[in-house]
Amino acid sequence: MGSTKACNRISDGLAWALNVSTSVVIVFANKVLLDSKTGHGFKFATTLCGLHFMACASSIWLVQMLGLAKRAYIPWADVLRFAVVANISIASLNLSLLVNSVGFYQVAKLLIIPCVCFMEIVLLKKRITLPEALSILLVVAGVAVVTVTEVQ
């Protein structure tokens, strides 16, 4: 039992590290592609979005074929809703990266957290705890500090 927990922790840690590292690589690769001054000047942010989703889908299918993950079954209405939101999200993030510095782009991404929480409170009538609210305020304060530094 103890070795299973340790193995799960190692697996979770590796998955987290892979997630973070690939996200960082994707952001910098996208910036090199999109930046007209120091990069390649690729102007098709929505095409980049499509390539991103194709790469993700291919990776998921490969992992499933290798037996490393099981297929999840989700109702089509939920899949469609998720696909629309994900496409809008990735396309808008790529457009943001096209016109902003990487620093400002990352700050803008951080603001997604309080925005989603606000929408859940207003639209879904969800309640948040005091520690959650304080964490959100900490994120907003950090964004404010970085924004002031970025603007200067």
C-alpha cells in the first residue's frame, strides 16, 4: 500500500512537471512564431490554435493506444460546450501573445482565475471560502505588481 502511494506521488509529480514544462515551451515557441520583430512573423494565430489541438488529440490517442490512459466518456453536449470554450480560449490567448510581451501574456493568463471564480459566483451561485477568497486576492495583488513593473 505504501509503495503504491509513493508510485502515485511520483507519477503525479512527473505529470505536473510535464504539464508545466510543455506549457512553457508552447508559450515561447508560439511567441517565436508570432513575433514579427524577433521571430518568424507568423500571422495566423487561429491556425496555430488548430495545430495545437491536432497535436493534443494525437498525443491523447497515442497514450490511449499504448494503454497508459483510458478513454473517458462524456455526453456530447458537454463535449461541444467544452470544445467551443477551449477554442475561444486558445485562439484569444494566441492573439494576446501576438500583440503582447510574454510577461504581460502570463499576467493576463493569471487573471483568468479570478474571472472564472467571479463567473461561478454570479452565474452558478457558488460560494467560496475565506481561504479561497484570500488566495484570489493574492493572485490579483501579484498581477497588479507585475503589471506596474511591466508598464514601467
